[in-house]
Amino acid sequence: MTSPLVECVPNFSEGRRQNVIDEIKTVISAVEGAFILDTHMDADHNRTVITFVGHPRAVEEAAFRMIKKASQLIDLEKHTGEHPRIGATDVVPFVPISNITMKECVEMAHRVGERVGNELEIPIFFYEEAALIPERRRLEVVRKGEYEGLKVEIKSNPARHPDYGPQDLGSAGATVIGAREFLIAYNVNLTTDDEDIASKIARAVRHSSGGLRFVKALGMTVDGRAQVSMNLTNFRKTPLPRVVEAIRRKAERYGVGIHNSELVGLIPQEAMIDTAIWYTQMDLFSPNQILEQKMLSAVKKEEQFDFLDSLAAGTAAPGGGSAAAYSGAMAAGLVSMVARLTVGKKGYVDVEKEMENILSESEALREELTLAVKEDSEAFIQVIAAYKKPKSDQDREEKIQDATLKATEVPLAVARKALRVSELALKTAELGNKNAITDAGAGANLAYAAVTSAGYNVRINLGSLEDKKKGKVLLLELKQIEGSALETINKLKEVVTKRGKLF
């Protein structure tokens, strides 16, 4: 059971002052659940690319904080460099990595953009999949004229007005935020200092000039050497070796060759494996032959049982409440599975939009229920800690009651979310791919088990709650949830039996 994972690859208009980048990295790392993977500083471009990943909520918060910090430290009025730019935090793309959809990344981009525009008063433009204006999908269109040009046009040209924020550029400039597939930033250095040759080769290979699909390229001079600087926006459809060989052939035409190449940021393992296969002509190669992948697969299988081993151990936590949340998260996973098996399939066009909405909600619920596995254990531990306080401690009783209330509210929230999962499971059973109807049924049953199991924990903790009025309110909600869950599971059984043609 894997939580949603999203990547963020912000580009900052600073590649010469290490202390500035360190401060920006500090605010990213300070957000729990956000993890920096790579930092690439380039003094000639005067640009830094940071790659970090994490849970969607953590990545959103880290993105806002880093934009705020960069706006305080980077002055575009004083900035010079080879790379086009319009802002201190120039570009912020969100990339779906696992168990998260592109639509969800678009929503993340819009939320961050609106917050930055309103709270930091930085003009925001949305690009790629998050673009609100079709013409702004391409980053180069948004960045045309760079900071200096945009500073003049943003006030007078309606076509250059931002999607959020003021129609005025301060020293932090503007920020372009979007959602896209994985991008490989890749530069090829030539055996010449003639920038004109690099520009001609870039023009020949980039898609906008009639070259290779999914390739964006510019010619420039970096550290006294001509360079073809590229973004490869779909390495599966336009493989890296095809791009390299196209540049090699074009370079030979001008009597030069490839000196070396460099990667900016990170690259998927798949892209490097495909490149190795292409050059070695290893036609019968299988990914299962990679040692590290075999090892990782074995480790992951072992980790899957960590929670179950903890559950079976002779300790009080994790217990039934955590198991209820685990069951609810599995149920949400099955709902997501059925939704994904429906979207894009022939015969289900009429329900595709609804299935996309269900997928978005089920993934959010899966993340929340996964987190609740740990939250329930922590809540129980807090109750035990409160009871262990000395009886002479004046705050002891208050701490016990606060901890007991928390230990009641966590499983109640699990029951609430599990009910919603069961309702989504019913929808997928009614409208989703028939071939996965029993998976929808399994999901609903797991969700029902989560509701009833969480209910036990709510009731046992209500017995220790002194605020009986509050207890009655919580118990009433629980009974309503249980009643609704029972109705949903009964409807589900009818749908699965009839639509699935079960014996």
C-alpha cells in the first residue's frame, strides 16, 4: 500500500550564491514529508534546479514556502545569466510519480498559484496541463521577452496579464506554475565555441522548428563552449539516444562533434536502460535482469509485511483501530483500481468524467486512511502516557480526557471516511468496468469492515469520556455512519450479484 507521491522541480534564478540556495533548501526540508533528492547549480546559466518529492500536501506547502523565501533573496533587477527567466522562482512544475493523477497535480498547481498570487502578490502564470489559457501551455510563450520584456507588457498588454496576482512586476518577477509529465533536462556541449552552430542544431532538432517531437532546444555558449540546451518532454516517445544521434549527425555537417553532455537534475532509470539497450543492441534484454531491481523488489515484499508483523506482536499498539484504517485504505485502493480500469476504455465514455472524479476522491481518502493507521496508534499511546502521569499532577485528569477524546475522534474519522469509500465502491460497481465489478465489491466489504471495526474503538473510548453530552453527539454520529454503511453494503451486494451475474 503506497501513498501518493508527487515530484516538484522548481527552477530558481540563482546559480552563483550557495548561501541563497541553502536557505531555500532549508525551508523545503523543514516541511515534514518533503524530501530533497537533487540540486543542480549552474553559474553560467545563473540558475539552480532543485528536485524534491513527497506527499501532495507536503509538496504544496514546501512549494509555497520556497517561493516566498526566493522572493526575499533573489532580485531580478540585478540578475544576469544565459538562461531565459521571468522570476526569482522561475518555474514550478508538479509531476505525478505514483498513485496520483495528472488532474490532481493540476489542482495542486492552481491552489499554490492562487495562494502565491494572493498572499505574496507575485504574478502567476499557469502552463502545460495546468494552463487556463491554451496559448500558455508552452513555457517559452509565457517567458517570451523574459523579465525585462514582461515588466513592460504586463501592465499594458491584456495577453500578458497574469492568471493570478498583480499586473505589476516587483523585484521577484513572476512565477510560472504547472503540471506535466516527467521532463529530462539535458545539455550537449559541442567541440566548438561557435554559438551560431549550436543555434542551428537546436533549430533542427526541436519540434517547434520541424524537428523531433517532444524536444525543446536552444543554442547558447556556456563556459566558452557552444551548447545545445534541451528539455525532453516525453522520453518514451522520443528516446534519448535518438536525440543524441540527431545532434551528432547535424554537428558533423558543420565539421564539429559532441564534446560531452550533461544531465540537469534527475532522470528516470527507464530512460537510461533504454539508452543502454539501444547502443548495445541488446534486443533480448529484460528489466528483470537488473540486479538492483531484483533486490529492491525483494525488499519491498518484505516491507509489505512490517505492519502485519507489528499487528501480530504482543503489544497494545497498533491494534484494532489501526487495522480498521488499514482496511479502509485497502478499500480505497480497490476503488481507485476499478476507476482506472474504466477510464479510457471503450464502452465507458459516458461515465469517464465521473470515474475521474471518483479516482481523485478515492486517492485522497486512501492517503488520509493510510496516515490514520499511524494516527490511531499514536492516539492510544497518548492515552497510556496520560494515565502514567503522577496522580499528584494537577493536569493529569485534563490530559487523560484530552487524550481519550482524541482516541475517540480518530477512529470516528476513519469510520466517516470508510463510509465514503463504500459509497464510491457502490458507484464503481454500478457504472465501472464490469470486468472489475468483484473488485468493487471487495472494496465495499473492506470499507464496511473498517466502519464496524472503527466503531468498536469509538465505543470503548466513549466509556472513559466524562463529557457525556459530547459523548452522545459522537455516538449518534457513529450510529448514523454504521446505518448508512449497512444500507450501502446491502445495495452493493444486489448490484454485484445482478450486474456481475454471480451464482
